[in-house]
Amino acid sequence: TEIPPFRYVIKTAHPASVMAAFNEVDGLPCHINPWLLQTVLRQRLGFNGLLVGDYQGLNLVRWYQKIGASDADVGKMALESGLQLELPNAFGYKHLVDLVKTGKANETHIDTAVREMLSLKFRLGLFEAPMVLDAAKAAKLAASTETNSLATEAARQSIVLLKNEDNLLPLKLGTHKNIAVIGPNAAVCRLGNYSGMPQKTVSLFEGIRDYVGNKATVTHAEGCQIASNDTGSSYKNWRYVDEVQYASLEDNQMLIEAAVELAEHSDLVVLALGENVLLSREAWGANHIGDRTTFELTTSQQELAARVLNTGKPVVLVLNNGKPVVLGDDVSRIPAILTAHYAGQQTGTALAEILFGETNPSGKLTISWPRTVGHIPSHYSQHGSSLVFDYLDSPQSPQYPFGHGLSYTSFEYTNISISAETIQAGQTVDVTFTLTNTGQREGTEISQVYVSGEEFDIARPSLELKGFARTTLRAGESKQVTIPLQADDLFFHDMNLERVLPKG
């Protein structure tokens, strides 16, 4: 199940390097797993580049996974398994010289690793022109119109409209004269881990304010803090802030009261909630943790949402989040919900365009959103035996399923056909249909093709996404769409871990 994405990338993009992961496969860590690194990665998938370790990977093998008798042992096992570069420091590989001198390591393994490293440097031209960063050129490129246009388009396409009761969205420019943008994510542009520090970011508040111009008065209230030690910079939060200090409901009471008062004097509230990188980041050490035990919004955010809803003003919820958000009873009353995830430096620009209808949302969820933590696992591609019964207190279906995403228009599928009833290795089957925009505005639909089966030799997922197509249509326009399914996309691994094609 996990192999296909790697197979696709290796076959189509031909990456120069692959990094081993921290986890174990059948009890053996990836960094010292010859079956995974040699048999699967190189022989079966055809990878022929540099194989590197994740940071402190060999340290983890020795001291956390408790494998080997010494650091040198782990270094020897990794080298013989095919790991060619240890990062960031030489924990195990600093012993390689002694291992060779004492006859415990084969020098040919080192030759192979060095050859691959030097070959990559040669292909990159680093021997002729050692890489020197031109900071001025980099800054100019980062600030260019093209870069910002790409960032805006990426945000437009990734933002997902989860809910839109009574077609509250899109908003009509000029209808709401006083717009309040409220919440801890309103005036900051939330970015994810390892995001760096863009020269310019556009927050939700800034995006709406700039978009409406003099057509409305746009005001802002923080509403509450997510963490009292939030620096306001995603880069600084993930890199320099270790301990996360949650802001309590008592700490946030004055901010909540001010926000409610602002909402009461507004015609519309855009509520900006969710997470920041302190609550959704890589936990790289015991002093820098990054996981929560719940998907729910913080208590203060739930209180803020309930209080704002009780004003009776129309409310649109915009979420920034690095993982699914479980919406409580109060938050679920909000009629229109968008999730921006971490949409990048132009988040506010793209959100404003979507809120006011200049851009029709087309994003789809790339994971299922569970109703509670107790619903995990909630991925769509589960085996049928996992999807038989509901819970005592909830249906087993997700809050929002994989592939979900609404539009301001509607689409109809007709004349669905496949080019062949059976498929053999090396062949392609085309799924063809007519897609019609049956709404009143231009929109983009991401059509998705899933496969399932009735006669397998081993249990398979009930559904698997195998193809998709992005199609933009004017109101009333129809277009024939073809999504090819290659036999290679339909293979799966049998009990002997051999790739086989389903019957038919």
C-alpha cells in the first residue's frame, strides 16, 4: 500500500537521492534494512541514486531502537544495508576507518558510497563551479511578481470549501459594510514547519482589507491566543520555541470580550481559527514536542466561536491547520467553513478572492477528517472488515471524507464508459465521461476515479484512488474527459510480496 507513491516518483521524476525513514519495517529500522534499501528500493523500484539517512537516524537505531552493541556496530550495519551518507554528523560512520582496518567492514561498500556522492556532485557541476549563494539574486527572485503569482495560484488551488449552507458564500462585495475578521489566525499568515521567512506575507485580515478597499470597513480582533508564547512567526515558532505554553480560557477572557463586542457591531464575521505551528510540528526531541492528544480546537477558540455565533451575525469560518480539526457542536453551527491548511505566503490574497467569488474554490481534501480521535484510523482506503459497524455514539463515517471539496457551481457526469472490460500487464484502460457545468458560474472540477473489486486472493482496500483530472468549465459548458488507468496502477502485492494484477 505504501510503495506506489515511491514507485511513481522514481519512475517519472528520477530523483537524485532518497532518504531512509526512522521507522521499522517488520522490526528492522529502515536505516539498516537491506531488504528495503536494496531489494525493494534499488532492484524492484529501480532507484539508482544516492541513499541518505535522516538526521540522527543511526543514533536512533542504537539508543532508542536498541539495536547493535555499539555505535560502530550500527555504522557497519547501515553501510552494508546500502546507506551511503549519514546526516547530519558521523555517529556511526566515524568508525568506518577503524572497521576497515580491523577487517570488520568491506572497503568496497565505502567505495560505492563515495562514488555515488562524487557522481552526484559532478552532475550538479560542483567541481567546476562550487556553489556560492548569491543572496541578492535569491532575494530578488523571491520578491518577483512571478514568485508571488505562483504562491497565490498554489493557495487558490489548495484551499478547500468544506461547508456552504444556504450558499452564504460567495459574499457580494459591498453588501456587508462592516466586516470583522476575528481570531488568533486573522492577522498572521500561518506557515508550516521548515517554511523559512518569506519577504512578504498576506494574512487573512490584510487580504480582505485590501480586496474590499473602500467598499466596506474591515476591522480586526485577536479574539484569543492559542499559545501565550506564540512569536507570530511560523519560522521562529518551530525552530526556536521549545516549550508550548497554552493560553488558558482565563488568560483569554478579555480578548474574547473585545472580539464579541466587535462582532456585535459588524454585519459579518470572518472567524480565523485552527492551529499554529506550535501545535502541529515535528517533534524532534523530548524538549521540542509537537503532537496533541486531540483534534479539537483549543478551549478558548471553542468559547470564542460560541460567543460570536450567539451574536446572531452571519459567520464564515476559515481554518489554518496542519492536521484535521474536529469541530465541536458550537463550531459545527457555522454555516460556511473553509480550510486553508498552511497555504503559503499569499494565503490572505487567495482567501479573499474565494470569499468574494473572484476565485471559485476547487481544492479537495487529501486526507479524511475523523469525527473524533476515537475514529482513527479514518483513511478512506480501509479494508471492508474495518467498515462494517457504526460506533455506539457515532456513525463510523468521517466528518469530511477524502476527496471532499465544494464549489460555487455544480457539475454533472454523464455518458460514463470504459474502453475495455479487462486489462493485462502493459495495457491502459480509459475512463471517459461527459462533464457539464450545470451552475451559473465558471468552475473547476477535480474528477476522481476509484477502483474496487469482488474477487481478490487477499483482502484489499474497499476503494483506492487511481486517477484524477482537473477540468475548468464555463457555466453551461460540457467537455469530454478521459482519465487513463494503466495496468501498472492496478497492481498490488500478494502474500509473497510479489506484484500481481487483479483478475480481469
